[in-house]
Amino acid sequence: MIKNGYGKLLDFQVNGNDIVINYEHNKVFVSIIRSTIINFFVPLFRKERNSKAVENFETTHRKFEIKAIENGLEIITEKLVVKIFDYFKTDIYDKTGNLLCQDYRGEKAPFERRFSDYDLLAAEGHKTNANSDEKIYVVKKLEEDTYFYGLGERSGHLNKKGYHYVNWNTDNPAPHGETFDRLYKSIPFLIGIKKNISFGIFFDNHFETTFDMGRDNKDYYYFSAADGNLDYYFIYGPSVKEVVENYTKLTGTTPLPQLWTLGFQQCRWSYGSEARVMEIANSFRKREIPCDTIYLDIDYMDGYRVFTWNKEKFKNPHAMIEKLKSMGFKIVTIIDPGVKVDKGYKIYDEGLENDYFAKDNQGIVYRNEVWPGDSVYPDFLNSKTRSWWAKNQKIMTDYGVSGIWNDMNEPASFKGPLPDDVMFDNDGIPVMHKEAHNIYAHFMAKATYEGLKKETGKRPFIVTRAAYAGTQKYSTVWTGDNQSTWEHLRMSIPMLMNLGLSGIGFCGTDVGGFGHDCTSELLIRWVQMGTFTPLFRNHSAMGTRDQEPWAFDEKTEEINRQYIKLRYKLLPYIYDMMWQCNKTGAPLIRPLLFNYQADAETYELNYEFLCGDNILVAPVVEQGAKVRTLYLPKGDSWVDYWTGEIHEGGQYIIKNVPLDICPIYIKGGSVLPTYEVQNYVGEKEITKLTLQVYLTDENTSSTYNHYVDDGESFKYMVGEYSNYKIKVTNGEKVEIKLKVIDNNYKDSYKNFQFVFHNLKEKEVIINGETKAVDDKGKIVIIKP
Ligand code: MIG
């Protein structure tokens, strides 16, 4: 529904994959993107589609039928039936006639919002109805048994039914709570499940948008925008997995990361001198707590001038970083968008001279204030600004920096928000801030990605705070300024799961919490959870108590070490899952429903998750907890990682959770590839892959794909990787087939070791040969 409405359907024309529908008051364009993806486009603001999320997406000619029906038309693809009527009312069915998504036929009727009998607030012009002045809105009928997910980074529960959210990238330093309707990222992608059928709606509009999942009125859900085009995709599953796969086909998947980025990372606002950085680095090595990465927060700079160093605190950054490299550490430095207004400062002068900054409506470079004081904002929507910014990365990589951390890119501003009419040149199609805001960070990340790629030739590592749909192509994200509270540990789990479902495969939270003082117990429980999240970074704010793994007591340190080591042991598994994520969009951290959609018991599990296909984690999220209740989904058996005990799926169990135990369950039949623990990636030459085989049910078989490459370059893109297929059949005997599918990575393993769990003295046959297991009855080594 839009301001002028549509009126009656007059006629329609078909042109390749596109259908143009003429209404009395408007034209609607429907495109058959795939048999499972339909795009609806009404050019209310710009004539052309103006997506910043979808790049280089090719469609070939699609097969579909179209026919006129009473008051409308019907489009039939291989998977969907789409009926479009007068007033652009649209109903979408699957091929067996299930109604998946139906436009609501009534008027929007928000709940009453009362102030007082004499409605002072309303008289003063305050809105009484949510979003009644939105320019565009689409209202869909809501059925009771519908569950919602996605929408990026959100506080609150996993299932988004009953929530109301706004997409407007926002840096709000107050402790994030369930009442927050907006955070740093805008990902207008909603997933629904209704009667075990899943679909997605991607509303590709980067103005301020709103999603309301039945909060306004239990009979409908809607999405709306302050301005821009109506441009949305209906994406069919029927599994959530396929919806996510299709969405990431459109917006891109997470690129394969460098292996070290999956190791442990230590951050702090700020390690502000070379001496302190070295002290931290030495501590990790001395204490044998694995760690790959140390971050430098804003204080490494000279007066917060981006691309500079405080040479008093860091006399010779290059030498320091070389030293750290020899110890196995990679350095990631923060780079904010705000450029200090300062004549004689190279970045400012260059930007000014070449017109790289955003301007006010009078054409004067716009100023606000951020960390460096008076600052200007690079116009990242401009390709020439991006090329310049990309080149600036060389300043950092020449010092030896391995990754870049982009903060404050909502963009944040200390002197009030940027006015709507701050102008971005946007390659000659000027846009106002209200159109640029939500995609600002996206283009900053893109520029950074391209710069790092060019300068290092390696897979870029970037962490960004703000993002839009599709930013996963360029950057990892973290969830900004959480607090060291139990509530925030809890909140982070559904938040990361929904980020994953929203295409962001590489994400994490500040482990231990950013603001506020952490406690030993909270850090332990947070590290246990972080072990299984893609970005595993401990970070805390200026002025808070120390939060490094050793900052509390020996027991806390020991448990930190134990879990961080577990992470390094699991690296090949986590890397496999990131490889899968790159191919299909399937996120590492995901809700149980992603793999067990037929089991509706999984739909509202907020505090447990799957780490890839094979590991279920139910972190302890309460202070002092002695037990943790958790659900094991139907359809598989589950092996308690700690005790080896086997549980049937489809039941709740209660697990004792002393401080050092985080409940971890391995899916029956799993093969988990593991490495020898290292203090950092590359410390040891890995010549042996250990395959942990979890045997449970008799007469079952399972397969696992293991991927390996050099872990840093782009050579895998020209085929330099190896891929192994492992098939396990658990019958009277245990039969293993280990096959090399692709064998183009020259430095691949020399040995494979199998570790059998629950073997029960069965005969083991590997690639047709009976193999002797060792005295523990468990280990076989072969050279293929
Ligand atoms: O206004 O760079 O979310 O991780 O340590 C605060 C200082 C700016 C906010 C980031 C946080 C970082 C901090 N930054």
C-alpha cells in the first residue's frame, strides 16, 4: 500500500522474466528471479531498482506460466503460484496449495495508545499510532502458528513474533535491552515459518524501514519505509536453510576467512602503548593460552587521526608488529570514518582537495564531532572516495597490520545526528543522508575490503559495527557495546543466531562484555559460549576492570585456557563450516530449527544453538547455575561431549554444570576433524588430521566433507584445495571410506588418525582393509 494506492488492475505485459502490471494509479513490476524468488518493484522514488545489497546477480530466463484470472493474474513457477489482484493485493501459494503469504485485506488498525483522558500528547502532535506517516507499507495477514526470525542484530528473543523493529543504524550507548527497537545494523530480511514451511521477505530499501510482527495488531504483520521504492523479494524455502541460501544468493555469502581469524582474539579499549601490548602478548605465550590476534583501539593514533600513530607510545610500530609476528600475533587496528579537521594532516587535506567528504545542503563540507573533535565524513557512496580509502589501507598494511576494525560507522556523531539533508555525491546521483545512512558502513567496509585485498593479496579481515544487507561479502561484524551482565550474555545468543540467519555468517559479541565490570564466573560462561561463535574476541571498555583470561584467579584462567584450547582443536571443523557458509550461506552459529525444522519444539529455543551441523551447545547463562535444562532435537542421537553418554533426541534433559562444564553434545554419527592444539595458527606444521568418529545408532551411515587449503590466500579460487569425503557405516563392523575428491592442495596432510567414540570392540575396516585399533581400542593411523 502506498500514498496514492493502486486502484484496479487494468492489464499486464510479459517481457522475459518481467511482468509489468498496469493499475489505475501505478505500475507494478514483478520479476521471476528464480522459481523460488519473486521480486515486486514499484518505482515510487527512483525509476530503476537501486539495490546496494544485490550486486552482480545474474538471472537467466525462467520458465513460468501466466494467465488472467478474475480481477487479476496468476503466475505459476516450478515452485510457486502467485496471484495478483486489484489494488496490488498479492497472495503466494506453494504448488500444493498452501497459502504462504497473503496481503491483508483490511485497513491497518493499530492498537490504541492511550495517554490520558485529555490527550495532551496527541494534542501536541505526538504520534498516537505507530508509524502512521510511513510512505510505503505492505501489510500481510498473520496467522497464529507463524514464527519469525532474521532481521539482523536484535535484542529480545529468537522468535520475533510480537516485536516491532526499526532499521536505522544507531549507536546508543545505553545498555541494550529488549525494548530497543534499533541497533547498529539494518538488515531488512524477515524469515517466517508456518506449518513447517518457511519463506523470507527481503525488503531491499535502505531508507529508515520498519518491521512489525503482529505487535501493532495480532491479525497482520507489516513492513514499511520512510521513503524510497517499494522493492521486495519473496523467497520460498520450504526449509529455512533454503530461504537463507536463496537470500545469500542474492546478497552474497561470507567469503572464506583466513584461518587465523578463527583463533582467539584479545582486545581492550585500549592497549595504549607498545609496552602494554608486549606485556599482553608475552602473557599469552608464557601462560600458554592460545591467541592469534591483538587489537589496537583508538588510543594508538595521534590525536585520533585515522591512519596515524602516536609515536610517543608506539615508537616504532613496524618493529613492534614484526616482533609480534615472530611470536605468532596478528595486529588489527581500529579505523573510524571521522577524519579530523586539521590543516596539514594529510588525510584531511587530501580529502578536502579531492572532494571526498559529504557536504551540507549548501555544498560546504559537513562537520560534526567524533573522537578527534571536529570531523568530516568521507562520502563512501562515491567510488573515488572508496578508491582513496582503499589506498589508505596501505598505510596500515605497510606497518604490518593484518586486519582493520571499522567502528563508529553508523555513522556516529557526538553533536547530534547528521541532518537528513547532508549530501552524498554517490557517483553523481546525489543522495541525502536519510538515504545514505543505513548503507554508509557497508561502503566503508567495501572500500576497506578492496584496499586490504589489493595491498596484502590475502583474504581481508575486517570487523564492522554498522552494516546493511549484504555487508557479509566484505566484513565480519561484532554486536557493539554490550555490558558485562548475565542479561547480555543471554541476549547475545538469539542475537547471533538471527544475525546468522540474516546472511551474516561471521559474527561475534564482545566476550566478557564491553561496558561494566566483568566477574570471574561471567567471563568463564561467556568464554564457553564464545568458543563456538565465529568471531571469538574478548573486549572491554575503558575504565572497566581487567578482563583478560588471567585477570581473575587461577581457576578462571585454567577454564579460559581449556576452552580456548578446545577452540584450536576444533579449528578444522569450524573452517569446514565457514567453507559451507561460503557456499550456501549456512551460518556457523544457528538455531536448532535450522537443522530440525520438522521438530517445532526447536522454534523458541533462545539459549542453545548449533555450531555447524554436528555440535549442539547449551551455554550456562545464569549466575550460580548448578544445572542446565536443554533440549535435544528429534531425529538424531546425541553424545555428551564430556561423558560419552548417549541420549535420544526429542527430549529435555538436565545437565549438571560445574563451572568448567559447558553442555556440549555431538550428533550421533558425526565425524569431527580436529587439529593438535597450537598457541596460534601456524605455530606447528599440521601434517596429521584427527577424525573423531562418534558412533551411536547401529545400522546407520553418515558422511562428512572436509576442506583444506593454505588458509590465507586466494589460490583456492583457482582450485588449490583438497577435499575429503569420509563415510562412516556403523553396522556389525564399522566401515570407513575416506576418499579424496579434490587433491590440489600440495601441503595437505600426510596422516589421518581416527578416534572412535563408543566403538564397542567392533572390527574397523578402512577403505576395505581391516585395521588394528590400539590398546585403548580406539586409534588407527593410516597413510592414504
Ligand atoms: O565511542 O573505540 O563499540 O568497541 O572500544 C566509543 C572505542 C567508541 C565503540 C566501540 C568499542 C570501542 C570504542 N568505541
